[in-house]
Amino acid sequence: MKAVDVLPNYREELSRIPKLIEGLTRAELDRKMVDHPKVRSIGDLARHQADVEGLFLATLVGKDRPAKLTRETHGDAAGIVKAMGGVREQLAGYVDELSLEDLNKTLKTAMGERTVKQVLWGLVSEMNNNRGQILLNLRLQNPDR
């Protein structure tokens, strides 16, 4: 049995944030719920999610972390979605190959030793948190979204 058999919706989950931001204008990406330096815009949240996914992928496969996305390097929705797509395909391919036993393997992470299952759960948790913030921000811009 493969890990994908107990994670049937992971590919769908990976597609949700790109679907939310596809086609947004720069003005929409730059919008914040509150004008405060600690509050992230939709674009900042999406870029942060792409960075987090790159970090988690690097942790899972033992590679170097990809360069961080910035407003200057990835200012439009298409650029963010494209960057997410590359990492997400690698993540999906990694999960496709995992056995159930692989989920319990221990990895060294920035936060200490974690199982693959814990690392994946952390990624899903962060993804849901960021998606919720993006969706709330979009709904404040347009309640019919």
C-alpha cells in the first residue's frame, strides 16, 4: 500500500491556492486587509506559501532550499502560480512514491527530528492557514467571489 492511498486528496489540496490567485491583478495581489507592516498582502501570502513549499520539499528530499520569491521577482499572479507549480509537481511526485512505512521515517529538520508524516502535516497546516487568509482577503474585496 502506498501513502497516496491514505492521502487521496493531496493533489487537489495542492491546487487550491493557485486557483485562488490565478488572474488576479497586481492591485488585487497587493491588497492587505489592514494597512500595517505585520499584515501580508494576498501576493505576499501566496509567495510565502510557495517559499514554505520549497522549504518542505528541500527538507523531504534533502536538497537546498529554492530562492525566496519576492514582489520584484514574482510580482504577478502568473509568475507566482508558475513558481508554485514547479515545486508542487515535485512534492506530488515525492508523495506518489511514498510507502506507508516511509511516512514514519525520521528526518532532521530546522525544528528538530520529525517524521515524514509530521513534515507533510505541517505543510498541510501551513497551506490551510495561508489559503484561509487569502480567501478572507479576497472576500473582503468582493463578497461574491
